[in-house]
Amino acid sequence: MTPAQRRLGMLLCLVTIVLAVLDMNIVSAATVPIVRDLDPVHGVDRLPWLVSGFALAATALLPLYGRLCDVYGAKRVLLGAVGTFLLGSALCGAAQSMDQLIAFRAVQGIGGGGLMSVTMVVIAQFKEPDEPGGGGKGGAAGGVVAGLGMAIGPLVGALLTDHLGWRWVFYVNLPLGLLVMVGVALVVKLPSTGGRRGLDFVGSALAAAFAVGLLLVTEWGGKDYAWTSPVILGLAAATLGAFGLFLWRQATAADPVLPLSLFRIRAVRLGFAIQGLVGMGMIGSIVYVMLYLQVARGVAPTSASLYLIPMAAGMTGSGLLSGRLIGRGHPVRTFLVFGAGCATLALALLGLSGPDTGLWAVLAELALLGCGLGQLIGQLVTVVQEAAPRHQLGVATTGIRFFQSLGNALGVALFGTVLARVFEAGEPGRPLGAIRTLTGEAYEHAVRSFTEAVDVVFLSAGGVLALALVCVLRLRSAEKAPTA
């Protein structure tokens, strides 16, 4: 590819990442109109499946996407993923019932799972094998776009819903996606894969079963069903069984979907682990910061989303700066250490927040958290891509996303349980949702108990990021993949 083609290809990849990130955040602004239009009686109870259906489909197919990239080439797979995403988007916009919308969100998720992960494979292949620093630029660009999408997603969704209707939350994907497909087809030229023509469909199915089972356990446990209920225990046992069979299959299959040989490479093994821990920490910060602002500080939901802007700005600024410095030869490990340290410190400071902590202090802590996460999320992809064998670039890159999704799921379960247990200790027999109905001293006491519970969540998330820092310190900056 010529330099001009690479620049245009990079721009198309960034637009693709915009599609992925916006879709994760934009739908939240349209939930009330969707319920009012499609199912005003029971729609609220089914809203979580608009998010869960997308997440389940996207996560389940991540390992297969990586293997498809290595076998058939990332360009073909990206075109297929974008096309599937656009089909799901069109169907979502035309849905006439909640059942249809949930099903079509799953179709959208099948394509959405490949948007960001396969795009990062394409960006990595823009770099020549002997070209230094290219991966750092791609990882930084991904972190910048992710930060911007986190900030503007709900705002874009609100504007579209207010002025054009909720269906345009999905229809807006169509012109952008078609532009990406035409541009990628005409401009992007990637080297041939040279890989073996084998696909492990059994391993892919087992990976999907394990991922879906884990996500359902974390989604239902402690909410729809008690943690000790037969449903959760049975589902957890089936999930563990699927995980065991998946490991056996990867050890015995001729062309495994997630080769266990990757885990023999120290940087890849640690990169997967760190990304999973970062995924847990992100859930523990973003979700519970929003809860803290709305419950403890009385900030309206729409205004609370604006408090994520400093965090997004921190991610964007740190991603740009670290990408430039890495391109000039500075070691990636330095930024990973600094990022993990900043994120750990920010979560510790959030853990010391109380009902009277100044909101400017919270904004500063969120900006610091964004600075840390921006360096971790983008540059971990670089570490894994640089260390993995080139013929396994696809499975290594999608593996990073897979472990982040699993970390998110575990974080939801862990921190949700911590919040519930600590709040229950301070308010025995009183559900968390009852805080809004209280007044006077009872309300103040409940808010104090809730704040203490959220503080424990932040400190727990800080502990998770501290563990990630320990793993980062074990990375070797110059480790390279074997050439075999």
C-alpha cells in the first residue's frame, strides 16, 4: 500500500471503531422512547436484554473472528463483520416489537464483535514486518476514539432521539458503514495470510458456550436469581464444563481457535491477564461512578453522563501522547506502568470520596483515571501484537478483546455483590432501590451506607488495578515472538 492508501485506510478503520464504540453507548439514551413505542407495559423489564443480547453475541464470536482473520485475511472478515452489523442495524431500526428488537440486536452484535477487534488486526497489518512503532500508533488511535465515543455516545443518542426519533439511533450506522465497506474494498490492500485452511468450529462453539454462560451467570446472579439458586449453580457448572472442554479441544485440535501455544509467550500471557483485570476495573469505575453521582449526590442521569467527559479527555490525551512517544522509540512498558499506577491511584482516591466530597475533586479523579486507562487499553494491544507470531496476529488481537469482555463480566458480578453486601450490612432488610423513597434522617443514613458501599467497590477496583500493575512490572519490553 502507498502512504496515501495507508492514511485513508487508517481513517476508514477509525470510522469503523467509531461505529463500534458509539453503538455501545448510544442506545442508552433511547431506552425510554423505545419502551414507550414498542412495549409500554413490560418493556422496562426487558431493557437489559437490549444490551445483553448485543454483548452476548459479540463476545461469543470473538475467538472465531480471530481465527477467520488468520485463515481468510482480515480485509474479508472486516467486510463481513461490517455488513452483518449494518444488516442488524437496519433490522433494529425497523423493529415492531421488543422481541424483534432484542433478536435484531443479537444480529447486530454478531457483526459488532468484529468491528473493533478485526479493525485492530487491519491496522496492525498496515505496518511492515520490520517497521518499528506502527502498532503503538494504532493502539493509541483506538484508545483516542474509544475515549471520544464514551463521552459523545449518550449525547449523540439523545440528539438523534429528540430530533429524529429512536429508530435513527440504529439508522445512523448505515451511511457510515456503507462508506467504510466501499472504502475498505477499494483502498485497503493487505498481505496474504499464508495460513492453513483449518477452522475449529467445535472449539469456537465451546468458547461461545463458555462466554455466554459466564455472561448469563453475571447478568442473572443476585438479580433475577439468587447466587445459590439451582438455576445459577447449574448454569455455573455448565459454564465450567464448557471451559474444561474448550481447553481440551485447544490442546488436541489441529487448528485451534485460540492456540494454547500463545500462552507460552510471556508478553501475550501477561497481556491477556492485564486486559482482563483492566476490564474488571473499568466496570468497577464507570458503572459505580454513575451510581454514586445519581444516588449520593442527586445528579440527574443525563447530567451524570457529562461527568465522564474528563475521563474521556484523559483517555484521549494520554492515548495521543503515549502513541507519539512510543513512535519515537520510548518503551511501551513505561507507559503501561504509568497507566496502571495512575488508574490505581485514581480508584483509591475515589474510594475515599464521601457525600460531601467536592464534585470538582471527583472530576479530577475521573480525569486521572482516564489518563491511566487510555495508556493501558491502547498499548496492551500493541504489546500482544508485537509479541505474537505474525500468522497468529488475528487470534492474538481478538484474544485481547475476549479477555476484556470476560473481565467486564466478572467485574459486574464481583462489584455488584460487594455493593449489595456492604449496603445490606449498614441497612439490614432495605433494598438499594428504596433509597429514593426515604426522607429525613432515614434517607441520610441510607445515603451514607450507600456511599460507604461504593467506596468499598472503588477500593476493590483499585486492588484489581494494583494487581494489573504487578503483572505489568513482569513484562519484558523487548520480548518478540518466535518466527516459527
